[in-house]
Amino acid sequence: MSEPRDTSSISFTALYTGHVWTRDGISAPFFRTRGGAFLYGALAPFEYVGRHIVGGNIRTFLLQRHHLIDHRLHQLIDSGVTQVVEIACGLSPRGHRFCEQYPQLTYIETDLPDMARRKQQLLQEHQVLSNHHRVMPINIFADEGELSLAHVLGQLDQSKPVVVITEGLVNYFPLPVISEFWKTLAGALKAFPQGTYLTDNYPLYRGMPFYRTLKVLGNMLGAVSRSQVGFHFHADDEAIDHFKQLDFDDLKIHNPANYYDQLPIPKTRGNPMVRIMEATTGNE
């Protein structure tokens, strides 16, 4: 078996995103970190420029994607889902918030071992973990063993539907690389009567304003995080066809702009740069 790919270089972004969520009141105060506050302050000038020139900034897209994923998760739970796995959870408050609101929920948060240990310690210190709310280590490219996707999903009841979430993860990998994980996930979800995968994605649509600027920014972020930041799709049809080739039954793509009147999310000038993809298996 080959060694799983090293994805540790992207974990620093958890600090910044965690601080954005605490600043906007959607996260418990104990998720606040000094490192996140430092990054938030350091990026403030760039956020200002992005907001006034591009019409949106990193903070805008982070809040759009987080609220929209939450919205769809609420709807899925209301339809009967009781099992959720969040991959690359970082300092996301979602597991804590949803377990407080839905006592019947089984929620497993996962991340690379170091981040998982940090998250587990944080939640234990504030006594918010339980048999239904756990933290486990994972490497999405591990083929087997305790870090594998199969091991994590093996903790669940395969007679019930499941939702898997990744937020702030997939664009750190080129399409052929992240597609390895997507194909593995599609196969694993077929063990359940219905599987739903929610993820954010930053496509690069043809004709999108600031097309070249986005490519430059992607290369810069990749250099900082020592990752190969990728913009995976140039049209919705490309994404839908790609996910069906990976053995998902269907893919729906949610544009935050369609939810401005439903959700408390900041608006961008023009077409938002982030999308929420909802891939499913086991559709009737």
C-alpha cells in the first residue's frame, strides 16, 4: 500500500476560518484563538480591498458557504437524517451547534491527527463531547487502517442515511487528486440507504469577472499553504458529468445568490465565487 498523501500543510487555515466564525457570532467563544486573531488582523487590508474592488472577500465567501451548508444540513435532518460526518472539521463550530440543537444526532468530526487531537481536547475541556458527538483522526487518502474513510464510516449504522461534509478542503487539491477521494467516498456511501455529500467549491466559470485575478490568487494561496490550489470546473454541466462518472447518482449545485432572501449571508457584487455542491447516492 502506498503512503497516504500529506495534507497537513492546509491545516493553518483552520485558525483564520475559526476566527471568522467567532467574530460573526456563529461559533462559541472558546473556539477563538490567538493565531486566528492575528491572521484576521493581518488579512484585514486585503479583505477591505477585495470587498471594494472585487465586490467580495474571503470572509464573505466563508460565511456564504458556512451558512448554506448549515441550511442544507438542517433540511436533511428535518427529513430524517441522524448521522453526520464532517471531514477536515478544523475549528468549525458546526458539530457543537448541531448536537446542541438535535440530541438525536450522531456527529463525528474528523481531521488530520494533530488537528483532531486539538479539537478533541478543546471540546473535552468545555464538556461538550458525548457518545453521539465524537472526534476521530482521518487522512482522506488513506486506503485502510484507522485513518481511512472506511474506518470512520464503519462507526455508523449502515441501515440509516448519512451526510458527509467537507468545507474548505477540496480546492487545495488538483482535480485528479481530489477525485480519488470523491470516487472512494461515492463507493463508501453506497453502503447506506442514502448518502449525501455537501462540499464547497470554487469553480472558475468561463467569462467570470476577474478570471485571471482568481488564477493568480489561487497560485499565491497555493504557495503560502504549500498546496496545489485548483479551480476545478468551468461550468455546472462539467461538475455534474464529472460526479456521475465518479459513481454518484446525482449532483446539485447551490449558488449563494439564490439564498440571499432566506439566509443571513453577506452579498457579493455580481456572481458569488463559491458554490455548494450536493452529491447523492441511493436516490430512488
